[in-house]
Amino acid sequence: MWRRVSLDARLSHPPARVFPYLADPARWPEFAPAVEFRQRIDGGLAEIGSRWWAVDRIWGPFKVRFADVLELIEPGHRVVWHSTSPWNSRVEYVCVADGGGTRVLADYEGDVAGWLRLVALLPTFVLRRILLRDFRGLSRVLDAEERTAAAGPGRDHLIGGTSSMYRRAPVR
């Protein structure tokens, strides 16, 4: 079942802070609620064709296993990912400076297979709401990083008593 959903999300952080998260699947579990796991398959520098093993959580305990492949990257501006079956999808993120923040133009499209077609049957407005959770999570992560930086080194007690090893906990 073919689906396409486009988003225009605004984050109050500059592209230089936003883009690295969208370009690195290993960071997606930090902010994207459905992302359970990403691990690089091949070694070396990330380049076109680089792959990551992936697990997404769909509707509670149901998990989907697939691979993400880097299709295109324009550092700091645009990145395109392809997800293998059963997602069979492509997502493109374009980061555009917008004042002191970033507009992320996200385009998700693909031919969803198997039982995941049930997800594709959801109305577009519902899919948009689900996908926008990733950007709200990313905004929370970036806000937390900003607060930590403002507190300065050795002053973790000022931001809720967390130690630095917990600063990158997933936001759900």
C-alpha cells in the first residue's frame, strides 16, 4: 500500500544542531518514540550506501526489523534514508534556516508491506501527528542540551541532579 506524508516542522534550534540528529540513526532512539534500536552494519565513515540494523516499536509490543540505508547526504542541509521491507519507504529531511531556528521539511513515502499496511490505512492527519512526535522529542533533547551547556561543566546539580552519563536518555 503506497503512502506519502509530508511535514513542515519548526524547531527553535539552528540547522547546525538539528541536522546531526537527522543524519545519524544511532541518535534516533534519543528522540523518536517508535525507534527502539539502530546499529551500524558496516564500518568506516558514513557515506552513501551505509547501512544500519533497525528495530521500531509499533503499537506496544509489536516490533518491526529492517535496515536503513543512507541514500543521499548534503551535510547540514539534506539527508535521505531508505528503509527496507516491510517499511519499503524513503524519508527525506531538508533543514532550512528560519530566523534563529530550523524548518525541517520531511517527506515520508513508500509501499508498506505485510501487516504494517494497517499503519498505512490510518488517516493522513493521524500519521502526521504520530510523525510530529519525533520533532517534539528532538526539540526536548536539544533544549536539554542547551540547559546543560548553560549550567556549565561540573554544575549538573543545577539541572535536576542528573549525572552527565544520563544526559542523553531517550525522551519518550
